[in-house]
Amino acid sequence: EGESQTLQARDEIVLSVGNAGGLAYKLNGRPGVTLGREGEVRRNIVITRQSVPSLLQDGPLPPA
């Protein structure tokens, strides 16, 4: 609880979490969706440029 970590990647990040429902995260400064239920273990969640919009709470940014 209260732990934070900043990750940077060029192509992808593969994430495994022990409490998917208890994880809060941001991608490029925007809040992410819940990755699972409280206490659920999730393995090999692949985050790429293509998957980022589906992982954001507000969906993709409108075109500039």
C-alpha cells in the first residue's frame, strides 16, 4: 500500500500483479481502468502503444 513506481518503455511493458483490483495506475499521466477484481492475480498484461487506449478510463484522445 502506498508504493509507487515509474516505468518507461520503448515497445512494451509486460505486467504481473497480485491484486489487480487494488492497483491504481496512470499511462502517460492519464488514469487507467481497473485490471481485475480485488485480490485477483493477473499475469502477463501486455501494454503497448496499440493497447494503451483500451487501458485508459477516458478512452483515446481526440485527434489533434
